[in-house]
Amino acid sequence: MIGRNRLKKSILMLALLFLSAASIVASGGGGGDPSVSVTITSFSPAGGGVGGTVTIVGTGFSTTAANNAVAFNGTAAVVTSCTSTEIVTTVPSGATTGPITVTVGGHTATSTTSFTVTSPLAFGGYWFGTTNVACYWAGTTRVDLSDDTHNALAFSPTFNSGGTVYTAGQYSPDNVTGTACYWAGTTRVDLDSNGLDGTAVAVVVDGGTVYTAGGLYNAQTFATYPCYWAGTTRVDLPGGAGNSAAALALAVSGGTVYTSGIWYDGAKYLPCYWAGTARTDLAGDGAHEAFANAIAVSGGTVYTAGYYSNGTKKIPCYWAGTTRTDLAGDGAHEAFANAIAVSGGTVYTAGYYSNGTKKIPCYWVGTTRTDLAGGDATHDAYVYGIAVSGGTVYTSGSWWNGTKLTPCYWVGATRIDLAGGDATNDAQALTITLVGGTVYTAGYWSNGTIETACYWAGTTRTDLGDGVHDSRVQTGYEWFD
Amino acid sequence: MRLANRKLFYLGWLSLFCGIAFYVIARPSGSTYFLGKLLHPSFASQIIKLPSLIQGSFPDFVHPFAFSLIGMGLLSLTRASRLCICSSFLLMNLFFKIGQNYKYAFAAQVPKWFGGIPLMENAGPFFLRGTFDVNDIFAMIVGAAAAFAISELLIIQQREGKHDREKSP
């Protein structure tokens, strides 16, 4: 009898404890409503940088974007598009690692796993110790991709996907011949270089596949052969029958790999792009050299930018498909287009032109040129990068005052100088990107002895190098130069 | 079933209803799972604003307090078992509160099959969205201790009353 009573009391106590636990859980965690079930079942990628696209899958979402309030660990995000089961949004500025919440009509769903906010910035490059050491910088943290006994290089911009930084480059196991490779985080994946000196200069991750592009240099024939890699599978691109060619830029759209570059016809370099392995030649004047430096794919059209020579001077241009549009310099002197962006169906290119006295930085919206102010009336200035946001054109470069190069960027035509290292040595801003409304530029500065890789957030410089060893953020374009 | 102590039992339920009433009038319905389920979405705003210490920690006090009283009233009159009951509810509350401090680690342990099951589906959000405050820990300890102290007082009173009745002619 006593035993039965004790059993009954134990069961009652357990029931009370369960009821207690249930009431604790019920008293927190946010509201729900039987008639309005908002749930988050998954999101992808699991992490990423500010400005990155995130797809949230669940139920009960509003089909009106404004009615879905999405937050990353409490920081509100803008909904790009939505259906009742899927929301596409971007990681907002100021977001921190934590759960994603979706609130619809006062009802909130919270993801059960955290979204990992990674640095929006990742610049590939190298620093020099005993050899060139490939590395990337995420924020201010340098991540070495090789050791100081094997020559290696990495190229910027790197690609930050799902919290993993992908960097294209080259690794030399014997310090004689390089093997093209990419790094997923710090894990090096060697790419088939066919026994030649391979270099991958650009990387894109699309649909879970890592695409890289670059070329293979044959030291016997002094020729470079263009190729891209889908994963580790090398796809050779038709160049100039034994003569040099190189893929300098890479874009992936709709499952097709697009590369742009140049090929040598035995007498001159000619511009082209490859859609898959099909080379499409781009027309210069037919008699003189031309270059396609940059590529963008928008609305199914391939846009490339570069220049061609007419035998007297270099003329900047862009190609929409194969249709060349000349961009005006001063009409009498050479000019270059180094970068391209396509936004809202409008083609933006940036470069510089010479007026016979100095080089003048500029950008073109369509064919309308806007001159950018250099430092003075007599010295050169250069533009290397372009970004377009909200109809405003942002360009990066440097200007020369007769003594040193000063890094800068322009918002529209307004120049904003960036702090280099000192009053006498060069610094340049080579790349530009906008993340969460902040302008980020990357390049290097020199103290006369050491070049230090750095980036600027707005005008605030953050050094990426250690100040003891040379370091550079470098571009694929520089590789072939 | 015969109650061990009616006063403790009913005082416990009264405290629990006070706790529920607190949520209804002092917390937005969207902030808690059970209010979101029970109340119409239009009933979204809290009615009163209490001093922040009470606003934040009253539920943490009342929960171990009420359940300890109910448990003691239902089950036991010995001091050792009453201490055991109060400690059990205190430990349970501490477990969930500390879980809110290590939200990601605890939420990661919630089985995925909880999703879609009423109440259990809120286990993950409970850890992720809840806030940890040292005051809450103190409130829980005070709640459990107060319940035990009240039980001591009531039982001593009742024993003295019974003793007096037995002694009276």
C-alpha cells in the first residue's frame, strides 16, 4: 500500500515536472497563431557577407515583399522577392551572426540554426617572405594559403560564398613550375595544368561548382594557352593555334561559363570571349591589336570592355555581343577602357584617355563620357575599377602629382582621396565594390621600401600586409601584363 | 486523491493564475508562444508597463514558486520531500534559463522532429529568442525559497493549531 502510494506520488511529481517544463517553453519564444502559421524550414547559404543573397524557405510568407519583415539576428533586411514559401533577401549592413526571423502580420518565425555573417571583404594577393606566399584577407585577418617555402600567388577579387572564401591562384611545388589551383578556405585544390605553368586568375562559385579561369604557360614555346576549369576538370579554350592567348575574366550565367581575353594571331593580340569553348572574336579595326579586359553578362548578352588600336592610337570600346561601340577620348590621343558594369540595361565603362599632355580618368555611361578630376592640370590619373549602385557610378584609381601616386575613388565626378602611407611614395586603389552603402576599395601603399596591401572602407585605410614583408592585392589583368 | 495540504495547493494555483494574468496584461502577445496561440492577433499590445525588474523577472519568480506550492500541496508534508520538490522546480527553471544564455548550443540539441508539434515546436525559438538576465536567476531562487518558507510557516501553523485543539478540553 505504501509502495503503491509512493509510485502514485512519483508519477504525479513527474507529471507536474512535465507540465512545468511545458509551461516554461510556452511562456517564451514568440507568438504563433493557429490560423497564420509562419515557419522557416531552411535557408541558404548558411552564411555569407553583407550584401550577399540569402534564400529563405518556409511557409506562411506574404507574397507582398513589404509585408515580410526579415531580420538577421535582429537587423532588418530588405526583401528582394518573395512567394508564399520562399523569400530572397540580402544580408543587411550591421548584421551579426544569429538566427533569421521572418515576421508576417505580427507573427514571427525564427530559424533554428544561425546564419553566420562573414566578412564581406576578401581580397586575394600575396606577401613576400622567402618566396611569394599566397593569401587572402578577410576583413583585417590575413589567411595564408601557402607556406613560405613554395612560391604561390592569389588573385583578387576572391569570391565569398556560403561563408567560404574562394581564391584563385597558382602554387609551385618545386618553385620552378606553377600549378593552377584554387583554395576553398585554406584547402588548396590543384587544377589540371597539363604539366605546364598554370595560373587561375578568376573564380566564381555557381550551383555548387567552383569555376576558375586562367591560362597555361609553356616555357618552351613562350606561349600561354587559355582555359577554364569546372571543378578540377580543365576545359581548353581555342586560342591562336600555338600562339599565346589568355582568359582574363570570368562570368557564369545560366550554367554557361563565359570568359573574356585575348588571343595572338601570329602578328597581334585580338580580343575575344568564350561562351563555353566557343570563341567569339571581337572586332578591332582588323589590322591592329585589341584587348578585352573585362566581362559582364546581363540579360543573356555578353558585354566586354577594352580597347583597340587603329595604328595611330588606342581607342576604348565595349562590345555588346560582337557589336563594338567606340568610346570617345579626345579624338586625337589614346584611351583605354579597363572595367565594365551593366546595370538596368545600361553599360558603364571606366578607364582613362590622354589629351596629349596628361592622362585623364573618366567613365562612360553608354557612350557619354564623364571626366574625373585628377590632382592637377598637368599630371596623369588612372581608373581601374567601376561599380554602379542606385544609378551612381563609383570608380577607383589613383592620380599622380609629379612625385607620387595618390589613391582615390570617385562618386560620380567627385574625387575622394584615400590615405596612402606617406607624402612621397605611391599608393593605388585597384578594385572597388559597394557593400551596404559603404564604398570599399583595395590596393596597396608603399613606404619606399615595402609595399603593403590594404583596403579602404570609405576613406579609412586598413592595412592587410604586416609592414615587414611586401604584400599586394593583385588582379588577373596584372597577371598577363 | 487526498491533497497533502489544501492551502499550499490552492495558493500554488492562485499564483499560477497570477503569472498567466501577468503575461496577458504586461507582455505583448507576440512575445510568447501561448499568448500568440490563445489570443487574437489584434490583441498585440501589453496593457500595463511595470517597473523593469518586475516586468522582466516576475515570471521567473512565480513559476518555481507556484509549481513548488502545487507540488508540495499535492504530494508531501515532510521537510525533506518539500525541499526536494522546491529544488526540482528550481533546477528545471535554471536549466531553461541557462539554455537561453547558451542559445545556439541548446537550440542545436532540439530534435528536428519537434517542428510542427504544438508546444514542442517552440523549444528552439524559446532558447533562441529568450533573454538571459542574472536577475532572472535570483528571481527563481527567491521563488523556490519563498515557496518552501511559506510551506514551513503554514505547516508549523497547522501543527500548532492541531496541537492546541488536541490539548484543549
